[in-house]
Amino acid sequence: MNAAALFTLILGLATADRAAGTLETCLRLYTNGDYAGAVRCAAAIEPADVARQASTAVRETSPTLLRQRLRLLAALDTELRVDGGAVMACAIPEPLNGFPAGMARKRKPIWVEHLELAADGRAHRGGTGLDEPDWTFLKQWHLFATAYNQGHGYVAAAKECIESAPASVREDPEMKIAEGALSEVPCSRSKDGLVKCADAERSYRAALTAAPELTEARLRLGKVLIEQGRTSDALTLLEPLNLIEEARTRHLARMFSALAHERAGTLSQAQHFYELAEHDGATASSTIGLASLAYRAGDRAKARALLSRNKADASDPWLSYSKGIAWNAAAYLARLRALTRPGAAA
């Protein structure tokens, strides 16, 4: 490490009570909520040294504290990948015949694997085993990894993050939503769209059966039914969401209800729901919807006025929705971080 980098590191860790540049210091920063500082700290250590120190930290941790230490290591590893803009790889790599070792696929953080495998108290890759898998943390990790990859357009990696999750995690209702979103995104865009829509519908129905209170599953199922031409079923499903308090879901429920009526040919009702959506705050989608109806009715002046008013909110929920569960990434990461705090739920 050169003198400038060392000086910067020391300044960033001035409040730490241990020597700068050790993984223990980085983990302490993370535990205290200084996530950016923890990432800078770990990034300043040579990768090989980070791995060595992490393995030592796991070996020297008592079994009662091991789960907490592995959570910290897995979360910090995740933050490092996010900070570097890397794909959140989830698969355990397979041997690649004829390829140099350095070209092997990147894997999920080894600390996530520790938490998944839980080798009944036996050592695993130099670390102490756990009595049982850490389902709580693993669910949040796989949800975040899927959302992060979807948000960055890493479709194959997002699919990998769902498929590589332990079976018990995949059955969680929120994971079912994530699974359904992978199929819903190409539902109306690809040649096998009807197959994708059916896959998404199965996942969303499974989520609602297990947790009927999940409004996102209801919202997404309604949209999928519209894509399948089942507008009446979709409207019945979306109706309770048109008046809920949460603004994003309410706005989209109104937009999807308008779309269902438009597809069904009940244009006056479509206009009604587009106008309701506008009351939540004009967006590009709601403005275009109203302009389209005006144009179809032959009122080109109204359509032109709507499109030229330039008051649409750029943060259109429909644009976020179109990227699957990416819109939940920040919430998933916050939950992941919370689970690294001492005393967090097991």
C-alpha cells in the first residue's frame, strides 16, 4: 500500500480503536452502521489478505457467535461487489474443461455458502459448522441479489440467484414474487410470452396462497392476467388496491385497471382510472394513456395538449415496475444490513 492510500485509510478510520487495515476493523465499522467506511476499509486490503483474515475470523469465532460473524462477512462481501458494480454471482462454479483457473465463473460469497450448508457442527472450508442453515439471512441475501441483478439488466444472473437458493428459501412467498417477476418481464415481449405469463401466474398465486396480504403479488398477478386477455379477472383482483394507502401500489393498480378497461373496449372506464391515477401525481404513463384515449376519440387537440404540457413526473412507477423486483433492492439491502446487528433475529 502506498503512503497516500495509507494516509486516506487512516483518516477514514480515525475513530476506530484498532489498527487500520484489518478485517476486524472493517467488520466493526459495518456493525456500527458505517457501511461506506466498512467498504472503503475492506477494499484497501489486498483480496488474498481479506480472504485469509476472514477465514481466520471464522475459525476463531465461538459457535454461539459464528452465525453473527458469517452474516457480517457475507454482507460486507455483498457491499464490496455492489460498490464495484459487479454482477452478483450466485452459482457455485463447475469445472470448466480447457479454461484457465482464472477464468472460472465467479461464485456467491463463500460466507453465504457457509450459512447455506450448515454442516452439522463439522468444519466447512476451514470454518466451523452451524447447527442449521440461516434461512432468515439467506432469504434476504437471495432477494437482494436477484433485485440488484434485475436492476442492472443481468437477467441470467438474476435467474441464477433464484435457482441457486436452497429449496426452503425458494418456497418463501417473497421469493415466489421474485421468481414470478423473472417470467413476467418477458411475458409480453417474447415469442413464448404466453408460457412466461403462465409461469409468472403460478408463482404469484403461490405467493398469495401463502401470504394473502402481499399486495405486490396481487398487483403483479393482475397485470399478468391482463397480458393473458383475462381482463375481468384482473379487474376483480385489482379492485381492492385502487384505494389502498400506499401510493406506488395504488397508482399502478389504477393504471393497470385503466389498461384492462382499454383492452376490453370500455374506454369511458379506462379514462376514469387514468384520471384517478393522475390524482396520485401525473406520470408519463398516465399522460400517454389519456392522450391515447383522446386521439382514439378523434380529439387530436386534446391529445396534443396532454402530450405537450410537460408536467409528467419523471419517476414513473411503471418504469420501475418493468424491471421486476429491482424497485425493492434498497429495502432488501436495508433488511440485510439490519440482520448483521448484534441481537438481530436468528
